[in-house]
Amino acid sequence: MSYKKSILITGGAGFIGSHLVRLMVNKYPDYRIVNLDKLTYAGNLENLTDVEGESNYAFVKADICDRNAIEEVFTNYDITDVIHLAAESHVDRSIEGPMEFVMTNVVGTVNLLQIAKEHWTSKEHVFHHVSTDEVYGSLGAEGLFEETTAYDPRSPYSSSKASSDHFVMAFYHTYGLPIKMSNCSNNYGSHQFPEKLIPLMINNIVHKKPLPIYGKGDNIRDWLWVVDHASAIDRIFHEGRIGESYNVGGLNEWTNIELVKFLCKSMDEKLGREIGESEKLITFVKDRAGHDMRYAIDATKIEKELKWKPSVTFEEGLDKTVNWYLENTEWIEAVTSGAYKDYYEGMYQNR
Ligand code: NAD
Ligand code: DAU
């Protein structure tokens, strides 16, 4: 079969990537979706068992830093477009070891850009780079991140993503590579690795383990349901303007402590526990080094220009998320065995 597009999605076995792959494979049967992933601790093909048998889906295990492997994929699958999500994504891990973040997030991104530039001879292509609001740094009590906000990354993770964003823009300005970019706020939803706040808390509440809140818990994050992020990427990829970046968020700010208390109450109800029981598990621990105080996205550009907005409220999205974790205990047990235990002990033992 000849496909209308042959899209390389990098990092498709990860949290957001697997939601995007699912959306694209099901919504666009006339596209071939090639999921390329190194399958690090964060990549899991179990996330995609429902699409792995589809004829328009292919999986390739490779590292985005591996020039030969990526070249081969571009040639073998005649790649017309890229949606690039592969990354090291966890801030705490970047504080422990920044080099892996430089390799994948910076060197890997430049490798992909370079190969796309060499293979594509016309402008009828799109290289969509998926990035984060953390590149803008940390807000005080007022204001929102706009697309024009100056970059001010603070963590090794956000510095590596900021660097990759700059390379993406450099390839547009210098070589005319047809790029698009999106910078999204914190995602939550099913299949998120339980090193991140929401799945970690859900898992610890289930097992009646301490709920580690960094510092005073007054840091603010702006939460978006992962399925809505995937739909925003779809919209930007198809309708966004070349050379532009789009902020994605849901105007949904929570302090960490209020969010965790809300989660405790909702899970007490679901688990038939006395209201207030899980809250007793909250433990204030040593703060994250260089902890950004507040993130909040102004999503006016994507809302006005591309008519995108989130499909669910936070309460609805969180309810679906908690239900998924409670119904998929095998998934969570599989990913929290082995190496996860070592990671958890290393990260939380001395906090
Ligand atoms: P994740 O950590 O869950 O998944 C990352 C995926 O990339 C994994 O499947 C992993 O195996 C793969 N990968 C890592 N290194 C690779 C390499 N060298 N070569 C090939 N594959 C590799 O991350 P996520 O939360 O799904 O984030 C996906 C993207 O979205 C990242 O670029 C991240 O910066 C960005 N983002 C995430 C959020 C969020 O809240 N999670 C918000 C905004 C933007
Ligand atoms: O804003 C987008 C970013 O959101 C993405 O680019 C990153 O890939 C993603 O990991 C996320 O970064 P954060 O650092 O904001 O997410 P995390 O879930 O690690 O932490 C959310 C907040 O909760 C943050 O203020 C730190 C705090 N926290 C986190 C953990 C894991 C705790 O208080 N306790 C914890 O155990």
C-alpha cells in the first residue's frame, strides 16, 4: 500500500508518545506510523499492545543518536515527516546525571534534524519538535508563559530541552527545514512512569507508603490530560504554521500540596477508606535542588489560531487516570519491580 504520509514518531513507547501513536494509527489509516524508541526504563511496548497488530504501524528499536540506524529508517520507510518526542524527561534524574540528557535531548535531536535535512529535498515535510514549558524558567505569583517569553532554563533537563529547541529553530532559519514546535505544561494520565508526581502518589496511596512532598509543597504546576496534549500535537502537526512554536496548556494551576490532598480524598472514596486516612501519609522531604516555583501557560495562540482546547476538566481527567491505575495493577507492578526499586531508594532514602 502506498501511504499518504510516512511519519516517524520518536519516543513512541513512552508516556506521551504512546498516546500519540495510538491516536495517529487509529485516526489516520492512510498514514504509516513508524515508532522509533530506544526502550529505556521509560519506554514500554506494553503501552501499545492495542495497536501493535495494525498494518499501518511499525516499531523500530533504535537510539536517536545512532546516525546509521536513523538513516536506515528514513530510507527503508521513506519518512516524510517526524514528530520528535524521544527524550530523557525526568528533572530529578537530570540533577543526578546530566550527561544522558545532553546525549539524547541535544545530540539526538541534532542528529535527527541533520538526517531530515539531508533526506528532504522539498518543503512538503514537517519536523514537529515536542518540547516543554520548563524552557521558560520559573514564574513568580503573577504572569503566564507566552511563546515570546525569553528562555531561562534552570535544571539540566530544561537546559537540554532549551538547547534542542534552539537547534530546531536554527535548522529552520539557517537551512529552511520545515519545523514546528510545541511547548506543553505538565501532563498526567495513564501509562505515566511512577517517578512523576501524580502516578508516584497514586501508587504510594494504594500501598499506604509515605507521600514525599518536596519543600513546603507550595510549588505550582499547570496540569493537562495527556490525551489532550496528543490532540494538540495532532492539530499543530497538521494545521500549525511552519517556523512557529505553540504553547499548550489547560489553565489549570495547582500547588503540589493541594493536588496531593485532592488525590488523597478522591482515592479514599474509591478505596473505601475513611476520608483523611491517606492524607496522614503526606511527608515533607528535602526540596528539589533549584526547584522551579511556578509554571503556567498562556495557550491563547493555539486556542485562537488552531481552535484547540482541552476536552476534559482536571477532575474528570484525574478520575479517569486514577481508575486506570487501579484497574491496571499488573502494569504498575511490572514497571515498579527491579530497577525502579533501586531508583526509588536512591532518590528518597536520604530526603
Ligand atoms: P517519557 O520519559 O515517558 O518517554 C520518553 C521516551 O523516549 C521513552 O519511550 C524512551 O524509551 C525514549 N527514549 C529516550 N531516550 C531515547 C533515545 N536516545 N533514542 C530513542 N528513544 C529514546 O517522556 P514523556 O513524558 O512521554 O515526554 C515525551 C516528550 O514530551 C519529551 O520530549 C518531553 O520533554 C516532552 N514533554 C513532556 C511533558 C510531561 O509532562 N511529561 C510535558 C511537556 C513536554
Ligand atoms: O512542565 C512540563 C514538565 O513537567 C515536563 O517537561 C517534564 O518532562 C515532566 O517531568 C514535568 O516536570 P516536573 O518536574 O514539573 O514534574 P514532576 O512530576 O517531577 O514534579 C511535579 C511537581 O511535584 C514538582 O514541583 C516537584 C514535585 N514533586 C515531585 C515528585 C516526583 C514532589 O513534591 N514530590 C515528588 O516525589
